[in-house]
Amino acid sequence: MTGFDLSVGAARAAFAPLGLDLSDEEALYRHTVAVWCQLVEPGDSAAGRVVASLGPVEALARLAAASPFAELTAREDSDARKRWMPRLSARAVSDTLRIAGARGVRLVTRHDPVWPQQLDDLGPHAPMCLWVRGDAAALARLDPSVAVVGARAASGYGDLVARELAAELAGSGIPVVSGGAYGIDGAAHRAALSAGGLTVALLAGGAERAYPAGHTQLIDHIAATGIVASEVPCGSAPTKWRFLQRNRLIAALSTATVVVEAGWRSGSLNTAGHAAALGRGLGAVPGPITSPGSAGTHRLIRDYGGAACITSPDDVRELLGLAAASRGDGGPTPRAGGAAERAEDRGRTDDTTRVRDALSARIGRDADDVARRAGMAVDEVQAMLGLLRLEGAVLVGADGWRLAALHG
């Protein structure tokens, strides 16, 4: 870590673009949190355990001194350093904070009173921080809240149901959380905004820019009245791995998750799996039995006992524990039981996904560059590249590794 400045002076200089009045201690803490965000990919449990035990400042100091982490096995320690060290860059941290300052993005940490403590239920997989554009104070007002998620290629039926649910719930004061994507996500956000309610968009890339680009106006509108947030630093590109990891934040931040429309292998089932694993309420909207777009929701209701059948906003309120008393049933909020592991398994991706995300079909990249982009150790990446080459998924030439055209 030679040449990387961990001093208070460097921390203050790095945060100058944000114009914050910070004590020396707070500047150093926030700076090291920002550094950790650059070093790790979302959900890195090794980093989560080390930082939870030592705090970000001491953990980074030990990393700098090459001191072993007692929280990790020798193999975990070695592998973690191989993942993290290639990403250590003072310029990257400086660029992130500069972009954040220019775009009005705030760094929210566990030291902040607005930190949503429900995210801590993720344990070592919890985010290091959130980069927030909009009303950061509203993060403390998300209990209860509901995640409304579903297919990007939504049908007219799915779009209508998402809008009706989100508008009624947001209009009655229940925040609506989603992922800012096309289809069900976008319909839910727009309806919540139209109803004058609070809505939260959790992005897989940096919070300073909209993804997809076609939702730039929508994301800007959400930031103007609600929250646009991400756990990855400003300037980060969305990747498939980050989308899947983002889903755990949607589930953890919300009191309950409702899947409006989803195909048999929809990514929304990954969000449902996280919600079930966390013990959150889980509901699914039935659709036409002839519609492939409802196969996933029917699967949740039929096969993974505990996903409540959602047919109205009152069903969602009951899932949130807000309507049971008025109905006089006194019953418990439905839970997903064993659905957690099964739904999570359907959405789980392995390290080959991260390697693919780091490759291009047009530009050759060497293994060191791929490892840095993927947040993995070089030897792990080299092994994955070898396997992917045997499968015909990647090619190697004089300019390095690239995705085979079929997989690009």
C-alpha cells in the first residue's frame, strides 16, 4: 500500500469537494469508508467481518501494514488481499468524491442518525455505506415500507396492477421501494410519485446517473422528492453481479416485498429469496394462467408456501401487519418458511458471472485488469478464464482475453 495516504490531512482534502464541516475523526472515518467501497464488491463477507470487528479505520490500517486479520482464516485473508489490493487507488477515491460533490450525492454511513438499521440484518453481507441522492433523512422513515418489483417486460396487466398498488399504498403514507428498472419497477415509482408519496430507487451502478438511461427523467424526479441510493461508489458501472447483489438491499430495506409479475426465471425471484431469508413479508400477484409473465408469481404462491396471494392494497397492508387488527383475524404475517433457500438458489450466480462482467467482446484485457474490474484475486480469475475458454465462452489472443461473440 506504499504511497497511499491514510492521514487526516488526506481525508480532509478528499472530502473538500463535498463542502462538509467535519471533525478530524469524522473525516478520517468517512474517508476510509469511501476507500473500502472502492476495494470491495457488494456483499463481500470477508470485508464485512473485518470492518464490523475492527472498524473501517483500523481495518484499513492493518491492510496497509500487511497485518493478518484474526477474523479470517489464512486462506480467506490471502484471497481477500488479492481481491482488494489491485483496486487501491487514491485517484479513484478522489474521483468518486468529486463526482458525488458535483451531483449532490451524500455518503451515508452507520455513524449517521438516518442510517436504515434494517440493512444490518444482512450481517457480514451488509453494505459499507449508501451513496444517496435526494432526501437522505427519509431513510429513517422506511419502517414500514413495501418493495414492489417484477418483470422488465411487463404486460399491460402487470403495469396496471403495479400502478394501482403503488399509488394506493404511497398515497396512504407507505413508502414504495424498487430498483428503477423498466417495467414493473418504473410503473411503481411513477405511481408513487403521482400519489405524492415517498419512493426509493436502489441502483446497481453509481447513484449519480440513471440506469437505464431511458429513465433519466424518472430517476431525477425520484431524487427531487425521495431517495436514489446505491452501495457502490459514484462512477461505478452496473453489472449483472451488482444487480443481483442490489436485490438483497431492496429486500432488506423493505418491510415486505411484493412480486407483481415475473417469469419462471425472473430476477425478481432473487429479490423474493432474499426477503424470505431475512424473514420479511413476501407476497405475489396472481395473473392469467396462460401468461408466461406470471409463471414466477404463481410459482411463489404454489410451490414456496408462505408467499401471500396479493389481490389488493389491503392484502399488502395485512402483509405489513397494518390491517390484521381491523380485520379481526389476529393471524400472523405470512412467512416464506423454506422458500428462502430455494428462491435464493434460483437467483444465485457464481464467480464466472463477475469474470464475464469484467470482459468485453471488443477489447482484449489481461488477467490483472479483469481481476481488478471483477474485484477478485488474479489466480482465481485465471482459473475461471481457463474454464470459460474450454466452454467456448471466451477467447484469448495477443491483446488479451475477450468474450466470444456468441456470449457478448
